[in-house]
Amino acid sequence: MYTPPFTISAEAINKIADISRLIERYAIRMEQEDALMLRKANKIKTIHSSLAIEGNTLDEEQVRDIVDNAGQYRRGGVGVFSESGCVHIAPPADRVPYLMADLFEWLSGSSDHLLVRSCVFHYEFEFIHPFADGNGRMGRLWQSLILSRLHPVFEHLPVENMVYANQHQYYDAITASSNAADSGPFIDFMLGEIQKTLEAHKREPIKKVPNKIPNKVPNKLLQAFPEMQSMAWSVYLQIAANGHLTTIQMAEALGISDRMVRKHINTLKAKGLITRVGSNKTGHWEANKI
């Protein structure tokens, strides 16, 4: 059976032990009453992170090629690119089916720790780059899937979120592993990101969306701003009830995107209906008395 080349460092062994400890603490965290909101907030962050990491625009011909070849291995050459340029040139297209078959055979037959297997699979997937597009998302999704077999908490701590905050180091780790012909550097990096994410989330407070939010905008406001959209008023009512809510929490409560919440906030601010108190990072919104 083919075995991908990788080295487990002493640093990786220590991280695996620490991650195992943190997993249990985070599992307890997920049993608290605000856990549902934490799961939903992470889901929104995942979508945002995935789109931001890729950050590429495709012309019509590229989109057509992807649609025509959806679900099929690529037929031409591709590479891994970061903002600074090409990070890795993938193997020839005719080798992809054999390389992927070997990788899945190793994944199912290996006795290595799932934390290690998830990192190795992620790196090897990016190395092979089996599809014409979307390989980054698929590789990160596969690692999340493998991690979820280790513990269900990883269903709510997707790899997308971990990578988004450290994109440059992510691509540097891929480059280092490619140069060394060993995924050890990538394993060290990803285990570090998993460790830091669990450490941060174990104590993360989640402000509740209030159960009782005024559901009626005063008539004088409706008459003064007849052009305002109903959803903008819904955001206004959320702020009036609790200006400390994040845009993600408001988005989840209203069933819209974080981006749309920010758009409505800008509109409300321009109309003088809300005011920011404090800094962008630590401040909050307040509804103005009109």
C-alpha cells in the first residue's frame, strides 16, 4: 500500500496530546445553553471564510469549463496559487486517478491518529489538485470530515475558519512541505491551528439574541423615513433591543447574511437612526431617540 511521505515531529506529538485534552473541554462547552447559537455563528463564518480564502474571479469560459466537467477529474494542468503567486504545480492530469486511488486506500487502511491522517490527506489532496477548480475548499472540507470522525465537535469547528485567519502561513506550510517532499511542516501548522481554535473557543462567550424584541416600529419613524426597507427596520429593532449584538448574531436571528446586516446598519447610520459608541472593535450600536 502506498504511504504518503510525512514525519511526525516532537512538536506534533505534544500538540496531539493537548488537542485531545481540549476536545473534551470544548465538548462540555457545546452542552451549555448558548451552544446552538455558537454552532450557527460558526456556520456563517465558514461560508464567509471559504469565499474569502478563494477570492478568485472566473471569466465565462472558466465557469463553463467547470460546469461542463463538474464531478470529473481535471484534464489539464493546474497549480496552487496564493496572493504572491504560484505555490505549487500539480502532477500531470493523467496521473490524478491513480494518485487519488492511492490516497483513499491509504486513508482507509492507515492506523495513524486521525488528527495526523486528516492533515496528511489535506496536504496530499492539495498536492494532487484533482479538479479544475474548488480544490482548496474540497481539501479543507475533507479534513473537517475526517476530524468529525475523531469527535463530533469538529462539525462545528470547520477547517475553513482556521485557515482564513492565517492564509499566508497556510500557503507557506504547503510550500515548505512541497520543498521537503514531506507533509510534516503542514501537519505542524494545521495541528497548531486546531489547537489554537479549540483553546479560543473553550471560553468563548456568546451573547444571546434577546427573546423579546419590539416588533413594531413607531409610526412617526415610518412616516419620517418612508423609503426604508422593512429589513432595515428589523435590524434597527435588533439594535434597539441590544446594541451589543454582533452582525453575525443579528444575521442569524433575521435569516439574512452578515453582509446584508452591515449594509442596513450603514443605511441606518446615514439616516441618523443609530450611533456607534466606542471603537469599531470594542464598541456597540445605540438607537437614537427621534
